[in-house]
Amino acid sequence: MSESWFMPDIELLAPHQWAILKTTRLAALQQAPNSFLARYDDQKSWEPAQWQAEFDRGEWSVWLNLNEPVSLLGCTREEATPADERYLEYLWVSRDFRNRGIGHSMLVNAIDRLREQGVRTAYLWVLDGNDAAVRLYRRVGFVSGHRSQPLPDRPGRREELMRLDLG
């Protein structure tokens, strides 16, 4: 495999591309159901308006391989979140493309874009037991946000907040 394969082919989705978010998100939920709070069976029946509303919550990036998305990452901001803070969500890399630096590249690309936008802090939630994700997040500089919470619909499971200071 040539080194050029490792160059990011990351695309920031435009609003008319909300269906790519849908397709990629559903693939992620099927492949890695224990890595996300959402469930495939719930989101597969969403109407187009629900997917458009989800898209409108933030910016969505995909990594393309032969024009097919094999990774997804969102940068979102809820109404109550300060303007200089964002949440990273939905990070997923297709099983066939893991351990090739794609997740790292997706994160670095998003972090660089957030810095350019003047965002000062990025947060993300990670489920307990997702040790590979925690290692990846720490490699790009995330630290514990000193907050965790139980998952009501998954007894015995928790998620931890991680944070990254950007500026």
C-alpha cells in the first residue's frame, strides 16, 4: 500500500448531503452497537426531517475511500453550550479501516478546524470499556473532564466526559 493512501480524504458535508450522515451513522450503529448510546433499530426509522435536524446540530465530516464514507465525526453545539465550546460526536471508523490512523486524522482535522473557528474547548463522552477510543483521545490531548454518569438504559454502564483545551 502506498503512503498516499494515508493522506486524509476528509470531506466536510454540506447541508444537502444529510443522507450521507444517515447512511454512515446507521453503518456505525450496526458495526459497533456497544460504542454508542443510540441504537440502530431506533434511528433506522427516522424520517428525513429528523435526519436533517440531526445534521443541523453541527458540522459532519466523513473519510472517503473510493467515494464511500468509512469514517464519521461530528462537531456539535447545543443551545445551552457557550459559543466557544463544541462536542465531538459519533466518531466511528469502519471495521475494515481501523488501526490505519483514520480516527486520529479525523480528530486532528476537526480540532484544527475548531481552532480556526475560535473554539476554545472541545468535549466528548466516551463509554466505559471503550479503551481503544480512550487511548486515541488521549493521544490527541484529551484529558478527563472529571465527570461521569450512569446510563439509565444500560445498567452497570457509565460514560465519562473528556475535554481538550484548544487555545
